[in-house]
Amino acid sequence: MYDIKKIDFGINMKIIHLCDYIQPNLGYQEYYLAKEHAKMGYDVTVIASDRYYPFPDYKNTVEKVLGSRFIGAGIEKLDGFKIIRLKTIFEFGTKTWLKGLKNEIIKINPDILICHGMDTFNALRIAKLKSKMKFKLIYDDHPFTPFKKIGLIKSIYYLFFNFKLIEKQSDKLIVKSEDGLKHINKYYKFKKPVITGALGVDSNLFKLNYLERLRLRKRYKILPTDVALIYTGKIIRNKGVHLIIDALSKINKKSIILLIIGSGDNKYIKYLRILAKKGHVKVIFINPVKNSILPDFFSMGDIAVWPTEATISVFEAMSCSLPIICNKSTAEFIDNNGFAINSSTQALSTEINFLVSNKKLRIQMGKKSRQLIEQNWSWKKVAEKFI
């Protein structure tokens, strides 16, 4: 699909990453790609809104890491690239309309523009601008997984959204994985081929740190003989965190501890606490942490689990040498480094129990996870593919 060897990385091209939001402290794709492209010697600019993503219950969750959601318009430089934050004229859900976007693009005059999101207002505005300029336009999207139904408002939005213009003006269409591709095929109805493989991980940052493993396990009173399962990401029902607790209640081993790192629906989190108490499952809830120290928390785990929707956290766990258990919809991440299951308590309990009981296999699968990241899914390799 890609011939990396033919790329001349000595060319000082101008690249723009356009996204509605960017949160460097939390990582995410738009930050890492910009960072890697800057490392390659390109002139990189990220254009985003004057605010952070509207995470659920922002004040009580990610505000502790990011600070106020409203940053203000301005220019920021970090990690070899520039972030231009434009004033938001209006915000609809997680989509923004940026003031002065057209003028900023014309001023920079990029060789490549990578638009993160195919169904946004700014995606359409760039498509219209593309016909008047010479830049290559790459659209990259991370849509909902196919087993998540979209609501009435989004259905109407998709009905009137001009996906045909997006397809016509695009030079490449890229989606994170096979499960996201199913969503795009169902709702966007592109005729052009869509490439999968838009996600990766900073393999230099995310790696097993044995000293931090010992320190954090001591801090959270996790014994050397305990097996720690780890889930990171949004704590909402669609992510199926309750399925993990249900599975552990069936196994009923005191030596298993579940670490849940993230934020989400407070009512759902309260339900999880009750469920864990009833099932005699030991669960430790940890608030969101900065991306720079997240590898330390992965390091104290033994198995990483995502029963339904997979996120970039899967790659981060693999990079930290953890075996993974994830949904069959993201089975492309599995290659002798874990298990892909259906979203059922029975399937989860079977595979968790098997890995808990086989320490040697866990270690072997963890090493395979790291190997797969280095071969296929480091941000460096993903950034090269985008070029």
C-alpha cells in the first residue's frame, strides 16, 4: 500500500494539520503526527480551535490535567511545530467553525493539508478551498464503531452533509481501523478506496518501566503476587467496563485487581462501584493523568482489557509490553499477543482467567505486543505513511 523508500524526507514541505481540538498534554493522533512530521524536517503547523475537546463532566475530570477548557486564540510553539488557535464562531457538539480559517490556509500555502475529521464544518470549508489551491488534501477520521448506533440528530446531520464534496476533493481518505471503516461505508458512502491504519503510539515514551511498576504498585497496595488488569479511556456504558467487572465476579479470585483510569459518566461510575462491591471485585479508580506519565501506569498492569470499542490506548498498552484482550471488531491488532473476543461476560472471563493463570504466556504475549508496535504502529511509521 505504501512505498516508504521512495519518499525524500529532505524536502522541506509545509504541512498543516487541521483539527477542531488539540490537547498536547493528553496526546492523541493530531499531536503525535505533527510532532513526528516536525522531526522529519517539515514545516508543520496545527490549526485548531481556541478550546479543548468538550470531555464529559470536564470540570471534575480532565480539568485537573488540562486546566480551563477555554484557552483563547493565539500561537503556541512546542516540539518543533506551531499551533495556531483560531477563535470559535460557534460550536455544535464536537464540531467548530473557526474564524479566519481560509485566510490562515492561504497565508501558509501548504504542500499537504491533513484534515482530522471527515464530517466537520471545517472539512467542508477546506474541500471548497482545495479547488482554488494546489495542496494535497488528506482526510483522516476516527468514527464511532459500527455497533454504536447514531442518534436522530446525527442521522439528520449525515443526511444533509456534503460527503460527495469531501470525496471529490480528497487525495487520500484514511481511517483508524477496520471497525471505523464499517462506519464510513455505512454512513459516508464513499466510492473512493479508504485506507486503514491511521493510529499509532509514541514507542519512545510508551515502554515498560520496571521501577515505576514497583513504585506505583506499592502506592496502590498491589502485591507482587497480584495480577492487575488495566482499562484506560472514557468510562461510559458503550465502552463495556461493566462487562469486565461481571467477568471478574465470575472468576472470583482475590489476587486479581482491576485498574480503571479515566473519566466519564458519573452515574455509570457510581453503578460500577456498586457492581464491584456486589461481585466482590477489587477495583481501583484513577483520575485521568498526563500522557507523559501514563506509561508508568501501564507499567504496573499485567493485562490490558477493552471489551467493546478499541481506542489508541490499545497501542499504548501494547507498546508497554502488555498482552491485550479486545473486541473482535479490532482483531487486526491481535497476533499472538492476546485475544479478540465478542462482547460477552463469558468470553471475557474465559480469556482473563486463562491469562491470569499463565504468567509465562502473559510475558511472552507482552513481548509480542511491543514487537508489533515497533514493526507496524509507531507514530514514526504512521507519519511516514501519511506523507
